[in-house]
Amino acid sequence: MNIELGPAMGIVGIIFGIYMGYLNFKKVETKDAKIDAAGDAELKTDIKYIARGVEDIRVDMKVQEKRHSDLSERVVRVEESSKSAHLRLDTLNK
């Protein structure tokens, strides 16, 4: 059983190279997964922040609509009061 050392070392080197390549592939794959997860987490955080901002804007809009409605009612009352005052003034001037 004479096995030449050269081809045996070559086969061992090939097997070792394939194994190291596989380990490196797994390491890079894990690292990429962590980077992707971090990116996804950041994106989800940004979306939540935007959603909270939109909700705050909706609340502010409702408050502004209420103020606008109240102001419109007051303007109508002031116009009615003004009309009534003009009628009284017109009757005094006659």
C-alpha cells in the first residue's frame, strides 16, 4: 500500500478548503442576517414614529375643527346681534 503523499495531501487540502469555505459562508450568512434584522428593526421603528406623528396630526385636526365650529357659531350670533342692534338704531333715528 504505497500511497503517494502528494495526491493524498492534495485531497486533504481540497477537503479542508471546502470545509473552510463552508464555515466562511455560514459566518457571512449569519452576519448578513444580523444586518438585515437591524435594518428591519430600524424600519419598523421609523414606521411606528411616523404612525404616531400621523395620529398626533389627526388629534390636532379634530381640535382645530372644533375651534372652527365654535368660532362659526359665535360669528353667526354676533351677526344676529348686530342685525338686531341696527334695527333698534334705525327705529331710534326715525
